[in-house]
Amino acid sequence: MSANQEYEMMVLEPGRGCYEATLLALDEQRVALFFNNERQELCTKMSTDRGRSWGEPTILRTADGEPLHGYRTHPLRLKSGKLGLAHTAVPHAREGRDGPLMFHVSEDEGETWSDGVWIDPRFAVARNGTSRVLSSGRIVVPVFMWISPLPGGEAESQGRSLCYSWVYYSDDEGESWQASESELVVMTSPYNAHGVYDFEEPCIEELNDGRLLMHGRTRLGRIYDSHSSDEGKTWTTPQPTELASAYTPPHLSRIPTTGDLLAIWNQISPEEIYAGLQRHRLSCAISRDEGSSWSNFKNLESLNDVTYIEPPPFKVYDMEIEGIPYRYNQPQDHERYPHAPGVLRICYPNVAFMGDEALIVYDYGMGTMKGHGTKLRIVPIDWFYE
């Protein structure tokens, strides 16, 4: 199929919740979209023409016909050729603290799934589509949790909790799991003399030298990164990258045809954070040196045409700390934001590569769109380098 032009559509129409959908390329033409419906049943939609058209939703079921329940999916092609699926499970083990984490295997290309094993039976949040199967066959699932003296859902609110990240890994295709020996937060000094800050919703990618690179969400105006030299068992203290960012989740992947890293994230200035524009711009950039530097900054979505934001000085950039109610606002300056009014919450991207194309899905809603849907954009890989 020709890949000479861009293509976009709403692959999941706006609904009451946020889908945080993920993609998995099954072969040269077939790609599956994983998501959950309003009953929190895990579902797929299938495309046999590289994302141009899609079938009806199908509920994922065990061999006994029982539906799988949950959300935040992580479909994987395991080294054996089987399919794996990590996901947040329901019901929750702790009220208000999100859900436990489960893993299933399919030996028939997703027609049926195993009953599943616990990765974490209590509370570990894995941002959708961030798990990876390493060249060794090890499965690595990056996770985070928030700790708080508050017992219920109010514990998640900013200022009442601290988020830290770690990973789970499996060397037997998901039959058993181990936790990393590092718990990751942002520390401003080796002796923790000046503060500890959130490091959450991590994503990872394997580097050419065998190390792992992790990007994490922070409230410090930038993405921070960490490295592992032992396939996820231990990690370095997170350090700031040159990528200006809102307090939103980043995504990392490797472009198969070029070998370069691709980052997709909400590239936002502090001014835009305080103005309620923290998720209007979804940007991407390329790294040719394994994440040490980034170039070819472009926008997948934006209310203006600014493609590069200078990373800000170290500081917590938070609306509530500044006494500003957290909300999404339409910009009033239409000279600076010529594409306004528009959609304001664009986030949680996920990518599948098929031949010379990239298929990208992301949450898309609010502002001029009621509710949230999942938007699909297909671009030639050359587009990232133009």
C-alpha cells in the first residue's frame, strides 16, 4: 500500500470516558486497536488495510468465554511469537487507588486469552502501551504509584501525594514477575537536601548498546530520564532532558526503518500551563544519538504553529500551587493561537510502525469536542524528518 500521503480519522468516537487506546501491528497489513468499553470490558478493533478502515469492536475473552475486564492495555508480540497483554485490572484492591496489574497470553493471535497472572495484585499503574519485549525476550512493564496519608481517591490529587516509578520484568513470557530494585523520584541533590519530586507514568525503550532508556512525567516543566544497564533491574537517578513538557505522560518508541528514537509528548511552556493550555500541543522529535539530544521538532496537533519550546528553569510548574483552578481554557489571543478555538485535551499517544508508515493514536477531546475519543493519524516515516 502506498504511503505517500497523510491520513487521519476518529477511530473511537467520543464517549463518556478516556480510552487511552493502544495499537499492535500483527503483520504487514493487519493492525489491532486495544481499548476498553464503558463496562470496562477489554476490546479490540481490527484493520486489514493498515488503519484505513476498521471492523466492529470485539470483546477479549478467555478460552471459557469469560470477558477480560480492565483498561490501560499493553499488547505485545512475545519472543515465542505468542501475544501478551498487560493491563490494569478491575475491581480495585484499594478504593480510590487505581487497580492491580495483570498479564494474559494468547496462542491464537488474540482469539482467546489465558486466565491471567498477577504482575501486581494490589496497586501499580502502567501507562498504556509502554511495555516492551527486549531483544533477550525479557518483558519489561514500567509502572508507578502514588503514596499518601489519605486512603481514598483524594490521595491522587496534586499536593496530597508523591509519585514514584519502577518496573516489573519477566524472563518466562509472563508466567512470573520480579520488581526492579530501584524506586525512582526526582531528587535535587545526592543527599535529598532540597526536595523530592514526582516521577511518574514512565515509558521505556531499549537502546542499541543494550541499556534501557526511561522517560517520566514531572511537574518540573520537562521530561526527566533514567537509564538501566541490567535490563531493568536497577536504574539511575532521573535527570532533566531538553524536552519542555506539561505534567503529562510522554511516549518513546524506535523507528524500525531508520533506527532512530521517536518521542511524542505535550510540549508546553510554563505560560501555557498556567493559562490552561497544558495539552493542546502534541509534539514529536527524533533522536539520532540514543536519547542524548533531540531534533526535528514537529507538531501532530496544536492551536498554533510553534514547534519548539525552550526548556524552562528548574521549578515546580503547577496551577494549584499558583492559586489557579485546574482547567482547560480556550486561548483568547487568536493571533498567537490562530487555530483556536479547538480541542484542548490531546494526550496519551501510542504508535505502531507498518512498513514506511507510522500509525499514531491519542486521546482527543474537550474544548470544541464534547467528551473524549481516540484519533488516528497515519504519516509517512519521512514526515518525521522533513
